[in-house]
Amino acid sequence: MTSGSLHQRGTAREAALARAVEDGLLGPRTPLVGLLDVDGVLAAVDALNEAFEGSAPVQHTFAAKACGLVPVLRLLAEAGMGCEVASPGELEQALAAGFTYDRLVFDSPAKTVEELEFALAHGIAINLDNFQEMARVDGLLAGREASGPIGLRVNPQVGAGAIGAMSTATATSKFGVALRDEGAVDAVIEAFARRPWLNRLHAHVGSQGCPLPLIAQGVRAAYELAERINKELGRAQITGLDIGGGLPVNFHGEDDRPTYADHVAELRSAAPGLFDGRYALITEFGRSLLAKSGTIASVVEYTKSAGGRRIAVTHAGAQVATRTVFMPDAWPLRVGVFDAAGRSKQGPAEVVDIAGPCCFAGDLTATGRELPAVEPGDVVALYDTGAYYFSSHFSYNSLPRPAVYGYRTDSRGQIAFALVREAQSVRSVVEESGLAQADALVALGTGRAAERQPTGGGRDIGHRLRE
């Protein structure tokens, strides 16, 4: 984004916070809310498309794990994106959002037979994780041609970025076939030689904390392997390269860096042939498309001091900012302070910790920050929370999920809201905790337990739900 666009994003965010307070979406009775800048999301999609424009054929998919909310997925579907899913739940969300089968990519290192059968029957693109899964697909196809693309995920083992948990191309990563292990490359080539239905390679180095050169090394390894396989087989069997996503997000400032254009430039330098049109490219970006457009806002319930440090107690903690609370150095968040009317606070700064509502000492979303003086009734905003923070709720202390609203800004600077997800009621929390089975354990062994037999744990992966 340009400096003007960045200013516009910040202005829209402040206007949305003030309007949320004015409309009662945020206040004493609703002290926690998520806000998503729809214009910002669409601008990110445009930037992604522009960066790859004029290169090889490309299908951009959104990694559903970054924000598995159906209205958000519908927005991205209408913007022309595909969707990468990694579980039955994400698959159902994507289908409910309107993605057609041919715009889906199904990843996961633990696909069941039922999940594979569904994907194969509907022509959904699949990335296989290992040779055992490949053998399972052999049996399911039973000599039939596949109705959709099928790829193999490989681990180029190029190393870790700054966050080990987000690095998927380490020597011992759980994902894909480790290419530098003895005999692995030969085994991969043999697998393709025996299976004409294998026509893609997939490599993903990681996401946050992974620098662009490291990501490009992993993509280059997949590209070079594809070249070798096609050459040795004497045919263009591999026609698509899934190069993943993983563009890091700048959590330290307002600007977008690196950009999608930076990413493409790095890829062109590392593997120029990647863009010559012989391979269709598939991407799986998630966090980078949504993070900068999201804000979690909470009313400050109390302020206090401990050991000379000021503490502001809010309703936003580990339940919505799980990674930030448990790995604050890896996942820092910018913080804004607003008064009870939602207006940005100014004035002398004080050092303060921003605490959440969870019942453990480490439930802090920011530590030792210099911020304008915080008072009860103020609003604390956690920026850059559009990905993962809205949809990856941690049910510690049985805290309910907050409402999420999307907003857009018209030509006059007026804010309009749309409900994305209702706030979870406390009653719903109780129901999810087994309310219907409240007597099950005390009745066990008394003869009354037989009245309520288990109903089975089968997972609906699409077809049953829509029949």
C-alpha cells in the first residue's frame, strides 16, 4: 500500500471503532468485539493478483485456517479466490461459502479414507503427504483415472525461519516427503513413473518468521524436482506447482512489508523458469491477506498497579490472542488506546501491561508498553488481528467467542457494518460442555446409563450434510 492508502486504512479503523461504540457493538454490555476492514481485504487480494499478473497461469487460494468464517470465505470467493482446506470442517465451510469443487485444494497430513474418497469423487485437488497416503489412493482409484489434480507434498529441508513452530521445511518437519533423506528423490521419481495420475508437486517452507529467500529456496527445490521428473519420464507429467503461501506480516508497523511484488521478485530470481508458462501455479496465502485488516477491541474493565507497573485488565486475552499470549516475542501486537467514546487518546505516556480475562498470570497481550494513560471504560484495540485471532478461539475458562463485524467506508467516510458472526452466548458455552449428558457419569453403572447410548462420532465431510 502507498502511504496514502496506509493513512486511509488507519483512519477507517479509528472511524469504525468510534462507530462501534456509538452503535452499541462495543461497550459495557458487549465488552469485546472483532472488526474486519472489508476494503482492506479486497485491496490485499488486488495486490496479490497484480503481483502475479502476466506470469504463468495461477490459481490463488485462501488458506481457510487463517479465518474459517463463512462470510469472510464468501467475500474471497466472490473476489475470485480459490480455497485451501485442511480438515472436514474447513471443507464444509468452503463449500457453504460458495467455492466450487474445482476451486478447492485439500491438504492435511492425516486425511482419512472417507475424506479422500469424497475429494476423489468430486474432483477436488489433493496434495498427498506421504507414500502411505499415496498407496491408499492407489486402492481407492483401483486403476481409474483421477477426476481432479493430485500432487505430492515434498519437504525441501531448507531450514527454519525465526519461529520454529511456523517452519515446515526443517530436517524433521512432519509435512511431506523429506527430499534430502537418503533415497527420497529416487522414490519420488519412481512414484510418479508408476502413477500417471500424479501431476503436481507441492512445497511450503512456512509462514511467519520465514524470510523471502528461504521461501524461494523451497520453491526452487520443488521446481527443479519437477524439471528432473518430467525429463527422466520423457513427458510433461507434472503440470502444476503448488508453491504455498507464507508471506510474513509486519506486526511492528502499519506498512505492508514484504509485499506480494517483493515475493514474486524473489521467486523470479531464484527460479526464472517457474514463470515461463509450462507449469500452472497454485498459491495458498492466508495471514497476509487478512491480518492488517483486523482489529480486536475490548473495554478496559479495571486498572491497577503491581510492583510499580500499571496494568489494564481487558476482555481480550489468550482466548482470542492465543499465540501472542504464549509466544509474545514471536507474535507481538500493536496496541491503540481510545476513550469511552471510541476516540483516540493522546497525552503523556505511561508504561503499562495489557492483561486479559483468563485466570493465569501470563495472560498478557502486551507488556511494558508506553501508551497514553489507560482508565476503566477506555477501549484497548489490538491491531493486525484479522487472521487467526477471529476464528481460532481458545476456550480457556469457558469464555465465549466474541461477535465479529465487517465494515466498509463510503465516499463520505461513513462506516457501514455487517455481522460476520454472532457473539456466543453463555448458554451455548454450557450446551457445548455436555449439558445434554449432564447425568451420564453419575448414572454410569446404575442401569440408567443404557438410556443414553453413544450416537457415534462419524464426521460429515459434505455429501451427507447436503442430502
